[in-house]
Amino acid sequence: MASMKHHHVLVIGAGPSGIGAAIKLAEHGFDFAILEKGMSVGGTWRDNTYPGCACDVPSALYSYSFEPNPEWTRAFAGQREIRAYLENVAKKYDVPRHVRFGVEVLRAAFREGLWHVETNQGTYTANVVISASGPWNQPKIPAIPGLDTFAGEVFHSARWNHNHDLTGKRVAVVGSGASAVQFVPEIAKKVERLHLFQRTAQWVLPKPDHYVPASERWLMRTFPRAQRALRRAEYVSQEALGLGFRHPWILQQVQRIGRRHLEATVADPVLRAKLTPDYTLGCKRILLSNSYYRSLTRPNVDVLATEVTKIDGHRVTGADGSTVEVDTLIFGTGFHILDMPVANRIFDAQGRNLADHWQGSPRAYLGTTVPGFPNFFLLLGPSLGTGHSSAFSILEAQLAYVLDGLRKMRAERLATVDVRAEVLDAYHAEVQEALGGTVYNSGGCSSYYLDRNGKNTFAWPWSTPTLERRIHDFDLDAYETTGVPAARSRSTGEVRFEGRPS
């Protein structure tokens, strides 16, 4: 076995969460390293390079609050700008010095008071592990009978094959979610034929995107107060939208905008019927686009309102019996959001992994800690997702919580903190009760917010300010704790512990 490398904290992943964690850990003087399976930072914004890839949260909000970016060239930034922003922030705070690139975590197990982390480059040990791999990490490809027989090119939008020229190709796109809404308009211009397999119609609202002129960027760069005011205004507007998720009747009014957008763009009543959702706006992720509907009216594009049930050679067959012959198959089918792969690699002291504990329904106290996994913290964990706010707002609230916990452990000489099972049970029951009246649960759809057991273990049922207030101060009373070994008695050999009693 390769020699062991020890750090007080190990962070898994160098995407937005890992970069943020690194900055805060360094700020508070903790010894740490980041294990990153890729060869550069950026996470999902490094991996997703499909045509048209962009954020659907306003740029001013989609950034660290402590490192605003006055140089966004669009109101909703594209993938390249977001990746460049993350790389620049990482460089400014010297994050790459702490990153072990090309190191993939294979198994992390807690035993004898330490985390033992096995990787493809040897074993590390740590007092604390922070999972920053995120929910948008592993692409999800449906198990379609005959997929392995497809005779053409196959790839997922998150692993776009830029070497495969789509010009003049017959293409089938499976999925009509957030990624497809962005790349379909781009590729429809060049392919010979595009067949979109849409299992469920999506609400698509106009995207208030625009180019940010140099004069406005100069203003933001020269007067930081103006930039803070813009961020605050966008935060307030997003929270106003968020009110509708808790009071679905509001979103039923907003969806009139989506209906007008569809009617103004798609004249064909048959196509328009295919594209009209039968559930309340917000039940699924709200999509934004000014070009998606228009691209579906092109003469070389057709929409098949059915899921794919079989593939045979070049032939793709839908549940309604429709069949198309294609050269290329592109999946826009999202990610393993609630069955995140890292859960299969994190083990407790008894040898059970996180996925086995969850049994298909992820649960974590404040989306961050799980009983039986001491000193383990999840970033962007279960029940923290929202349909309206920036992931950076959630991330920064969690980082404040985790760092407060680590500082208290250091101050009170605690070796371990392990959230009490009854605390998680009470919190989870509270979340599930609150979700009942939200559009996520009552909007009449089936979404990726629901896990394989039919429970909503994705969404946060309250406002972002409530999240930021609640997930901030680390309450040691919610945790079982053990002290740090302080000394061994010379007469008895007994180890004494210093620290806060459990």
C-alpha cells in the first residue's frame, strides 16, 4: 500500500463547492487538501461544454458573495465565463496549491477515530471529510433496451463529443430538460433532421438575458456599491418568485407568461398541444429560453411526445410506437441528483455505506450531516434545493455552518461530532410536513425532486433567507461528541479525554 498522507480536512471535489470550502478553510487556518479526479478546477462548469450551455440564475447572483465579478458580459452568464470566473477565483486564493489533481476517491471509511480515504493514488487519512462533489456530477443515462446495439454515435450532454460533427446528421435527442432547452436550438441549425423525444412537456419562460455593455461593466468595476445593489435587487426578485413555490396559486398566474410565450412562438396547434404542460409551473424545474420553442418549429425538427422504449441498430422506438432512423443519439437526461455516486463510497465504522443508510431517500441534518458518519459534511446535500435561488447562496450558508463547527471543535478540543439520530428525525419530519403545501409536491407532476421511494428529498420548503439564518450557527447540542485524547496516565495507562462532554 502506498504511504499514508494525513490532513486535518480532506475535501472531495474542486468545483464551486470545493473552491469555496478551500477558501474558507484557509481563511481559518485549517490544514487541508482537495482530492479532485479531474485535471483542473471547475466541476460541473468544467465538464458541461455542450453548445449553448449557460446559467439560468442571474450572473450577479451566481458567484461568491465575497468575490463578486464585475466583468460578466451577459445577464445570464455562459459556461465559458463561469468556468473562467471559478478558475480566476481559485487562482486568486491559491486554491490549486491544495488540490491533488487526478485523484479519485474510491472508498472512505471511518475507523479508529479517523477517516481512511482510499484513492487511485494511494491512501489518505483525515480527521474531517467534506464532500463537495455536488449533485450535478454523474450523468444519468436511462437503461433503454438495445442501447448497446445502437450503430451510431452516442453521448450525454454533460460529456459532449466535440469531435463528432453534427452537420447533416440525423439526430435523436432524448430528454427535454434544462440542458436540452439550451443545446437543441444550437444544433437544430446544422443537423439534417432532429427528433426530440419528450417524455413530459416543460414550462419554458422567456429569458430576460442581454449583453452587458462595457459602460455598465465599468460602473460595476469602479463602484462596488452599485454591484452590491444589483446583486441585492436580483436576490429580492428571485425571492419574490420563490414565494410562489410556497403558494402555488401565485405560480399559476406566472405560468400565463409561459403559455403566452408558447402561443406567440408556436402557431401549429398540434405541436403547441405537445408542448403544453398539464401541471403547475414550478412543479418541475423552471426553464428559461428565448429560442427553444422557435427551434422546434423548424422544418427539420419534430417532437415526439413519448419516451424511448427500444433501440435496434439505427432505429429508435418510442412508447407510442413511433420509430425514427438516426445517426446520432444525444441524452439530455440530467444527473444522479438524489442517488449521488459518492454515497456508495462513504462508509461508517460498521462497514455500511451512505447509500445503504439512505435506502433511496437521502437525509441529512440541515442538508449537511448524517448520524453514524462522524466529522463528515455534505455540501449541497439533501433537502436544500430550491427552484429559484442561486446554489452559491446555499453553499455559503453551509460553509458558514461547517466552519463554525470546525472552529468549535478546535476551541473545545473535540475529536468527533456526530449528529444525533433523533435530531435528524425531527428535522426531516419538519421538512416533509412543510413540503406538502409547496408546488414541488402539490403541482401535479413527477420530477427529479422525488426520490425512488416517491419522497421529495431534494427541495427546501422555505425561503433562502430562512435557509441562511437556520444553516449558519453550529449547535453542538444537536451532536454526540467525543474529546481529544489529552494524556495517558503513567500509573494505569488509561487515556484521558479533554473536551466538551457529550
